[in-house]
Amino acid sequence: MKILKLQAENIKRLKAIEVVPDPEKGLVIISGKNNMGKTSLLDSIWFGLGGKRAIQSKPIREGQEKASVKLDLGDYLVERIWKGENTHLRVQNKEGASFPSPQALLDRLTGDLTFDPLAFANSDKDVQIKTIQDVINLPFDAEDFNRAVGAETDPHDGNPLEIIQQTYQEFFDARTQVGRDLKNAEGTWETLEGPEEKIESVSVTELFNQRKELEDERSHRNEFVDYMNELKLKLAEKAKRRIKLIQEIVEHKQAIQEAEGYLKSLVIITKTMAESLAAQKKKLETTPPVNFTEIDGKIELADETNNRARLWKAKQDAGQQVEKLDAQRKELTGKLKTIEDYRDTLVAKANMPVKGLGFDEDGITFNGIPFEQVGSAMRLRISTAVAMALNPTLRVIRITDGSLLDSENLKMLEEMANEKDYQIWLELVRDDGTVGIYIEDGMIVEKDTESQS
């Protein structure tokens, strides 16, 4: 389904236009100078189909009170009219029958007409990843959901089904609590009854005097209790001090006993050491001088042998470490390959809009190459394919700034549109009127190209 005819009046900068795209051409070019109504023409399509989520705050041309958009989609005729701040939508089939819920019908037909392939190609990685995931996963508009149920869901909070279930549970719990509070309030209300017999008045002064007497009595009692508690605390502190002094006396007696025993042992050890020293001195006087020549020679040979042994052991250890690390590297390489295969399998199972499109840890890829490193023409082709996947029923795509596209890119877009049976509405800044539908001061004009030459 595509746009067979577009009529728009007083939309933003537009005055009155009618566009009947060539059915043989998939590329509809809207050209003109800046601020002449090109973007307004493209916006009028989205205003007519998208409902509240699409219409800007001031859709009506400055100085006008009424505006309208009419779209012939072949199977459906769409007309949206604005009068002041009010808008009315009507959708009819070929036979002229109107639909009772026209916006609901359009919401089922339209995809994401705001998706601009050029903007996608130049957006950051997070936006690109989310867009691709939206193409292949469950669509979910958190803002529409919030408006519908009066919630405050974070659009980046997680899986759509989890968000919906969590919001449902929050409302369910809130309702349960309100029910409990209501039941308690009803019970309290039912137990309250007014007195049936006459109630005699009482002297407030007398009651206060009685209360003063009770307060004095309580004050005296509290003072006595405080005094008793203070005595108890002091008694407890004295008892603790007594126990501590007893413990210190016991510890000091034990220390004195240990010191006396140690002194006795020192006397014995001192006598033994003196006798041993005298014996060693006598032995030293009769012992000849020590000769190190023989033992030094043995030590010299031992050092050389041990050094060679250490070198051999170090080499063996190094070889074993090499083998161990090589085995670890091979094991990790295998695990990385397993992870890559698993990721590639998941991506292969996804219904990607372009063959070769995938993900890695840094963003989206094409045939394993990071998206930003892919050639500009291929990026445009991929982005256009994503736009087509987002608009499968109403096969319309809009590009709001195509001035930087060269003739080869324009040709490629037209070939893609014709091949996939899509309609691409593209805005170009031109002032010669030689390309596409020329907009000047909010109207379509035919430019006299012969006089310019």
C-alpha cells in the first residue's frame, strides 16, 4: 500500500498542494529553496496518518484557522481536518464506508514514518542497536502505554512484557491496599454511634484539680523510684569494684609466685653456663687452628655444580610454563570461538532486514565489519532496508534532507524502491526547479527552465 495522491492545505508553510506520484517511480523528490514548505509537505503525510503522536503543536499555517490533509492510499481514503485547536479524522474504504475507529485502523497500517534512513546512518551506536532490535522484536511504545493507563513507565526499563506486567502488579497492589483501607474505614464508621441518654455536664476545673493531685502523687512516686534506681546503680558499681580488686589481688599473687620460680631457674642456668664456658675455654686452648683449604675447594666445586643444576631446572620450569600457557591460550581461543558461533547463530535466526547485518560488542555490523566503517552507499542501502522493515504495510519512507546525496545514491534509492515496491519521499534543497516536485512559498510551481538557460 502506497500513497496514490496527497492533498494538503494550510499545513505549516504549505498553502495548497496536490501531489500525484508517478506509479512507475518509487522515488518522489520534493525540491525547492529553504523555508518554502518542503518539510511541511513531508510532515503533512505523518500528520494525516500518525494521530496525536505525530501532530506538532502548531500544524496550521500562520494566520489561518483551518487546515486539512487528504491521502488516497488505494484501499483507504484518509482525511484529517483542523479547526483551531480541534482536529477530526475520517477514514473510508473504496466503497465510501467510514470506519468507527479510524485512528486505530491507521495505527495498524502505519509503521514508523518518522524513521529517516539518513538520520539512522549517522546516529550513535545505541540508537542504531535499539532500532534494529525494534525491527526484530516486540514493538512497544511506552508513552502510548503511559497515556492509556496513567502510568509513569520508563521507556528504557526493560522487556515490554515485563514492563506491562510490572505496571499491572503495581496497580493491582495499590487497588488491594485501597480495598483494605476502605474496609477498615467502613468498620470504624459502623461502630460509631451517638449516645441515647442525656449526658450531664461536668466541671472541667474540678477535673483539672483532680488531675493535678494525681500528677503530684505521680511526681513523688517517680522521685522515690529514681532514688531507688540510683541506689541500685551505686550498689552494683561497688560490687563490680570489689570483684575487680579481688581479681587483681589474685593476679598479683600469681605473678609473684611465677617470678620466684623463674629466679630459681636462672640461678641454676647461670651456674651450668659458667661451668660449660670453662670447659670450652680449656678445650680451645688444646685445639690446633682450623684449616679451610680443603673444605673451600670442595665448596668451590659444589657451587659450580649447583649453578648448572639450577640453570637446567630453570629451563625445565620455563618450558613447562610455556606449555601450560599455550594450552590455556588454546582453551580460551576455543571458548571465544564458541561465544562467537553462539552469537552468530542467534543473529542468523533473527529476521534481519538486510542479509549480513549483525551485532557485536561494539554495535551493529555488516558482514562482520563495523557499521561506521562500511561505505556510505552501503550504509544508505542498509538504512533504507531498515526503514522498509519498519513500514511493511504502508510502504512509504521519507527522507527529510537528501541534499548531500549524489546522483548515484539517488539512483540506488529509486532502484531499491522499485525493486521492493516502496515509495520514498525525499526532500532536496534546489532552486532551479529541474528536479522533482518544486515547492515555492508553500505551493507547487512549474519552473521555467528554458528562460534560465
